[in-house]
Amino acid sequence: MINIKSKILLTFSLLLFYSCMEPNIEDLWSYEISSSFETNGFARDISINNDTVFIAAGQSGVQVWDLNSMSLIKSFFGYYEGGSFLEFEDVALIEYNKINNLLFVTESNKDVMIFNYDSEDSLRYRNTIMSARTKDFISFANGKDEFVMYSADNDDGMKWGIYGLDTTNLFGIEFIEWTPSAGGEIYTPGKPTGIDSDGAFRVSMTVDQIGVEIFSLDSLGSDPMLLGRVNTAGNALAVKLVQDGVFVACDNAGAVYVPNEAFLINYDIYPFAQDLTVNSISVKDDIAILSLGSKGISVYDISDPKNPIDKGIFPVGYTYSVKFWNDSILICTREGLQILNLKL
């Protein structure tokens, strides 16, 4: 009789334990897809300017859309260089510089191309900068006719430079390029994969198996100085700077929050989503959106960054990256661009 009671008690305890492991459905958030944009090619990356979005559309080149009307403004399958038309092969990264009307475009594992874009019909090639193994980059306008760029060079480390407009006239032909006035390269062990900066005081870079690094800036355009490096689990692929630290996408090891102190002293770091494969991460206020490739996206409440709370996995298609737009989320997928609204 005692054995029977013990077995019943053990069974009840196990059932109670495993039931506690199940997520509380009432605590999960839900979502709705309000709009979808068919880009034909894979929507790999975007840059937002007010209600206009520039899309790196893979083999479909560069596309410009109006987010409110859901209309395609212009599609560029290639560009003219030296009188020849060159088709884009596979556009992977894109960024718009509003002050100087520039569009920075990178194809997979290639350098950064600079285009002038100041109307709906014109995409004028200027020149290329950075490295043929550029994995990620971020830039900031430093006034009219000047910008600063930081890039994760998969060969050598971090590249950075201050670029100014250089216009010359030779035999009646006008040549317009963006040339460096300062810059350099900072060696790092491992293979840089992602980069982010606040454009004022800090730059952070992921270095695959090595982890994540953080650099200080005296000002925009000054030499970045390495403050520290933190080893993370898995392969560090992408980073997002926040005020008190960084969030890192760690491939098949999920994600991790690294406080600023951890780069200076032996301080705890805070992994989460460890059962997921995370390719990129985007953060706004108390919400983190994780890109999961074929599984879609995962959403976390990061009001306490040291204890992120799982708010659901949304199967929205094969996802490359996400960005916030007003109160909505723009999702780059193989099926195109989607606008998602969270229901908290």
C-alpha cells in the first residue's frame, strides 16, 4: 500500500512538473499581417526613410516602395557603369543616406557600391568602397557631402572611413566619386559578421566563433578603440546596440544579452532563446524580434534585459531580418516584405 501511494505521489509530482514547463498561452502575444509586398526576389534587407522603404531584393535587384499605398515606386535590376549596363547578381544589404541622397548597396560577399538616388527614376553609380568580403556595414551622414562608414570585413576585421564628395572635370567629362579623407582597418581574430553603432560613442562587431567586441569613439569619425571582447556561445552573427549593452544573435545557440560591464570585467552575460537558431535581431524599447530563418520570427519582452520573456514564435515564412517602422514591424522574407502588427 505504501509503494502504491508513493508511485501515485511520484506520478502526480511529475505531471505537475512537466505541466509547469509548458508555456502559459495567456502570456503569449499574437500578431496579424496587415500588408505584403511581392518582391519576386528574396527580400534580404531594407532601409526606411519615413514612409519609403528601399529593399535589397536579391536577384531582383533594388526596389523602392511606398509603405502607405503599398505601391512599387521603382525597380532597378542593374545600373550603368562606363557606358555598360550591369545587372545586379544578388543584392544582400542596403542603406539610404537622406542628407546626401545616397544609396549604399552590397551584393553577397562583395564591396559596398555607392549610388546617387534623388528621384524616382534615377540610380547613378558613383564608385565602390570597403572590401570584397564585406559582411555588414553601417553609415552616418557627417554633414552635407560627407559620411562615415564602419564595416565588418570577413577577411581582415573592422574597416572604417570618412568619405567626401570628389568632383572633377576632365576633357569636358564630369567624374563624381566619394573618396576617403581618413580611416583605417582594425585587425581582429576570427571572421567579422555583423556591426552596429550609435553614431556617436560606440561601435560593436560580432566575430563569429570569437564572440562580440565593443569599441569606443571620441566622436563620429574618430579612431575606434577596442574596449573589450566577450566570448559567446555558438557563432555570433549579428549585434544590436542598446544603452546598457548589446544583444547578439548566436546562430544555433540562440541569443544573448551582454551588459556593458561584461566587456570591461569578468561579468555575467544572459543567454536566451537557446533552443532556437537566430540569424539577426532587432530591438525597440522593451521588445526584441529574433529572425529564425525557416521558422519565422520569435518575439521577446526585454523590459528586464537580463531575463527576456518569450512571447511567441510566429511562422511568417523564411525570415532574413526585421526592422521596426512606427508601431509596426517590417519582415524581410523569401516571399517578400511583410508588415506585421503585434497584439500585446
